[in-house]
Amino acid sequence: MTDRGLSRRSALIAAAATVAWARSPLHALVQIGSTAATPPFIDALIQRMTVEEKAGQLTLMAAAWAGSAATALNPPSAGATFEQQLAETRAGRLTGVFNGNGAEMAKRMQTEAVDRSRLKIPLIFAADIIHGHRTVFPMPLAEAASFDPGLAERTARAAATEAAAAGIDWTFAPMVDIARDQRWGRGVEGAGEDVLIGRLFAAARVKGFQGRRLTDDDAVLACAKHFAAYGAAEGGLDYNTVDISERTLREVYFPPFQAAFDAGALSTMAAFNELSGIPATANPWLMTQVLHDEWRFGGLVVSDYTGDEELIAHGYAADAREATKLAFMAGVDMSMQSGFYIRHLPDLVAKGEVPMSRLDEAVRRVLAVKARLGLFDDPFRRISPPREKARVRTRANLDLARDAARRSIVLLRNEGDLLPLSRSRRRIALIGPFGAGQHDLIGPWNVYGDDVQAIDLATGLREAMADPALLSVTEGSGIDAPLPGGVEAAVSAASAADVVLLAIGESQKMSGEAQSVTSCVIPPAQQALADAVAATGKPVVVLLKNGRGLALEGGVLAAPAILVTWFLGSEGGRAIADILFGTHAPAGRLPISFPIEGGQQPYHYDHKPTGRPNPPGALQDYKARYRTAPNAARFAFGHGLTYGRIDYADLDTAGGKLTWAGDIAISALVTNRGRRTADEVVQLYIRDRAASITRPVRQLKAFKVVRLAPGASQRIRFTLNRGDLGFIGVDNRPTVEPGRFDVWIAPSAADGLQGGFELLAG
């Protein structure tokens, strides 16, 4: 790559960023020394550092000594070897590595840093601990279906305990992007389409990863990603352009990040995408004005993998030198993988194009985080090969994985109470490419887990059945292609059985980064299998393996029972068997909307009504709907059935008046009229009927999980105040306006008891 001089355009952009930074309150703090949160020794250390050593503290690279999964996900630089990275460590040209190969690797590298480098600055070891380390928990989207942030905190805590024992200080999680287009593959890493759920799970995961104190040897630093609006990529195409209003950013995409930072996250990752014409990695409004000046974020910003280098492909930077300046002056403190900062920052500083004070600011942030992690006090506090072996895949962690998996499963349909199944006397045909075998179990984006150690569905069923011989297993189809004689064998197996379990859906390679799709449907070969099995007339339970909302059709949609089983991790097969046989009841709810047709994307339940909404009932001409489908979901956000029969009645809006300084109690009577105990997720939605900015048709404001024995009733109460009714106003600032509000207490975003109240002016 040939470097060229700065273009006039980029010089102006960089100059503007420099001026904006110089005028910011943080610049003033830098000028007078360290902030109160920065240990005094750090400023003294910075004074001793050469410019190259400072640039080294801002350079993070993929570990050269890494496992096969890590190398496949994030290949190290061309030609990089472990010995070369040791040499870079000795020279002070490396702040740390990510996705390395455990405690032994970390021990060798850290020894090099603290014993043989000039300044003895410890390395930081990072990794993608997205949904578990050696013990694998359900994908974050699946776990969000539990509607229990406390569960996410516990699984993140367990993941941190395992990861920290392997020498890992920092995880590139949680992903807190709101995802409203099911074509986008990375929605599987987040908490779905709703802002409230996104906020709650972002905070919970940060607390779980970071534990009680960051200095503890079982704590890892959290990194909220990807800042910002990565999930709003046009057409659901990964890495694609994002062009949305500031109001939408502040109302939808910013709140989960704010929740993560409020919970203590001290790092964030810049998004790959451009935002309204300016790539996030070089966006001073995002990285400095909003993040630091407005929100007072006190941590560091790291680029995504080669995000600064990609400014060139964006057409925003002319070459590597310009890309370095634009990203760094925008507020990206650390460069991941490109090597641009170590190569170009020293010269940019020498020529006066990057102020030394900005360089010192970034180094101070990085060193302060290392200090908060306790690395200066004890560089080896998380590096212990014996502890690494003792902490992974413990009985307690595997039990937690099984419980988390059970609670993530969503029952979409259960006609005729087909489920739960009897453990005995019924011949069960398990059919489909995901019925048996050590594949597609742990899900995408797992660096350290292993399908071979996970429990597949066939194993889980056999363990649970009184007579495992009553289970037949037939593949029937490949994931993407038919098998010779596969459908015929499946039809024969179904015909000989009392009930069919149809395990179909997506492979784990079909979800995650760079796995966007043009249509959210079951692959054709599997759809043909489902249609043929349905034609036998045998009762079918569909078990969906998926990382996104799917448009179900044909024999899949016609099945009397449908379970969403996602990617459930290490104990998935046992967890599904627990639900199928009724030892545990389904309790999950959809954190995303399942569309009627794939072409409805993007779709989210809290859409605007438009000026021509189609009223309830038949489709009408010249209304906001498609020719073949209403503007609605097949299975709505929040939907999920239990093995009970839940009834909602007697909505009470407490007189329907909310004073400006008061609150209002909204309640309803919820009854289990079934024969089994059930966990019901009772949801509260509102709609502002008329406002200075048009409002969504519904917004989730609260929810409660209640356990109801057969025949039991409970009055569920929610309290609202003025603050719960706010929105981002005309001036892009939070506001609240008096007026009429609809309110629902409901089992989903498409159902429930409806009433209303009025917010009175103050």
C-alpha cells in the first residue's frame, strides 16, 4: 500500500476534529494532568515513554499463537509469528493480543513484557467471549428470550470466571446493537429489536462480566459494541451503509450503550458502518462529542478488526496515513489489527498533525484501564494454568448452561396440547439435519467452545426416555441440499411413529458476522422434507434451530407444535428434552418478531402507524400494507406459550388520570386456567396518541414474570410516572408532553387488555 499526502478535504476534516477536541472539556483535563480516576503514576510513566512506545500502547493484534477457531474468525497479520510478537512486546510496540491460546501463551507474553521491556508495562489479553468460554451458553438473542436480565448476568459471570482463568482480561462483549432486520446475521449476538430489553440485557451482561471489582481474578473488562447503529445496515447487509436521523439514534440505538456505560463498561468498539456519510471509526461527533463530552464516558475506544484500514475502502481516507489521522483524531484510542497506529502515529506527531496531548490522552485511557484491571499491581493475576483447568466446564457451569437453555426456548404453538410428550409408550421419530451429531450445537462466534463436548438432541432425548429404543433418528435432508432417498426414509420413519420431532432450521454458519440473507426462510431442501413429513398426517413438533426470525410456511407453519430452540450451547440437547417431556415448562418469549413473509424486513413491533394504517380486520386498498400480507408479524414480539392456559381480565387504570408529578398504577388479573404450573411474562405497553413527534403503535415499558399454579390468579400491577412517557423531541432532546395514552397489559405486542389514561399538564 502506497501512502500519499493528506488530501485537502481530509485535512479540513482532521483540522475540524482537532479544533473540536481542543475545545472539549476533556482536553482541558488533559492539559492540567490526569483525571481523578487516573492513578498518579500513569502521568509519570507517560512522561518517560517515547512516541513509539506510546503508539505501541494503542496497538492491539490478533494472537499469533491461537487455536484453530480463533484463527478462522480473526486471522493474525500475514507472516506474524509468536516469536515476532514476543519481540514486539519487548520493544514496547504492542499493548496486547486477542483470541490467544490460553494461560500458557499469556504467561510467556506477559513475562516478556514485565521482565524484558524497557518500561515493564503489562500486556492486556482480550478475546471474543460472546456467549461462554469453554462452557457455552445460549446465543445472546436466545438468552434475551428468557426476559430475565438476571439470567444473562449469571451466565456472563460464569463465562468471565472461565475466561479470566485462561488469562483473559477483556472481552469484546456485550454486543448491544438493536437489530430490526432479520436478514442481518449479527442480530444473533444481541438482545433483539426492543430498546427496553436491549438496555436491561446490556447492563446485566456488563455487570456479569465485570463482577464485583475489576481487580478480582475472575473479572473481565466489558466492551459495549458496535458504536453506533451497526444493526441498522441498509437491506440487512453486513457492513453496509447506515443513514438515519439523530433522533432515531438517540431514541433507539444509543440507549443500550448508555445502559452499558452506566453499568460500568470502560471500553467500547467503533462500528464498521458509515453513519450518514461518515464512517463511525472516523466520526468525531460520535467518538468525542457524544461519547466523551456529552456522556462523560471515561473509558477507551477500540476500533473493530481493521476498522481504521477500512476507511480507505469506504472512500473516506486516501491512504493508511490519512486513515490513521482521521480515526485517531475522531477519538478512536486503540487500533485493532491494522497496525496503522504503530506505523503512522509517530510521524504524524513529529510533523505536528496529531497533537502530543491527544496522543497522551489516548495512552492515559489505555493505561488507566490496565490499572483498573489490576495489571500494574499483579500482571499475572489472571494467568494461572492450574486455575484454567479447574474453573472450566464445572458441574455448576454446565447446570447453569442447561437452565439458561431451557429458559431460552420459546413455544410458538401447541394445538391440542400435543406437548408435553409422554416419556414412555410413544414411538418418536426424530427427523431432520439437526437431530443428531456433534455439529451446529454451540452456535456462531465462539472461540473456545467445542461442538464435540456439547449434547445433541438425540442424546438428550435418549437420556430422558424410559425406553430409548422407541426413538428412531433419520436425517432426511442435508442443511442446504437434499439427500438421496432422504425424504423417502423420513416419510417411512414418520409413518411408523406416533409423533414426529422435526429438527430443522439454520446451521451456525448461517448466522453471525457476514451471514446476511436475502430471505428469512427455511432452506428449500428442509422445507421439502417438512412438507413431505406433514403429508403423512402424523402429529409433528417442529424444533427450529435459528439465529433470526424466520418466515414459516407450508408443512412447518402447519405443524400443531412449534418450538424455537435457537443455538443453545453446551447443554442444548438435554434442555430441549426437558421441555419436550415436561420436566420443565416453556417460559421464553420472542425478543424479535417472526414475519409473515421474508420480504417484510425490516420489521419491528414498535413501528409508526403512518397516515394510512390498515384498521383491524380485512386488508384494505390504499393502506400501509403489502399486497399479500398485513403490516404485522406472524408471531409477535413478546409471544410465547406455556403449558398452562393463561387468561387476562379486569384491567384497572386507576381512574385514568396521571398527574405531572405523580404516578399511576395499571393492573390486571392474570389467571392460570390450565392443569400445569406456568411462568407468564406479563407485559405493559403504551402508545402516545398525539405528540409533536409521531410515536410508535406500541412501546414496551415494563414486564413482570409471575409463576401461577393451576387455577391460581394474581393481580399484576405496574406503576408509571411522567418519566416513563418521554421521547426525543423536536430539538433532539428528551421531552414529555401531556395528553392521552393507550395502555395494554398483554402477553405479547399484538394482544392484551387495552385501556387508556391521560397525563395532566403540570
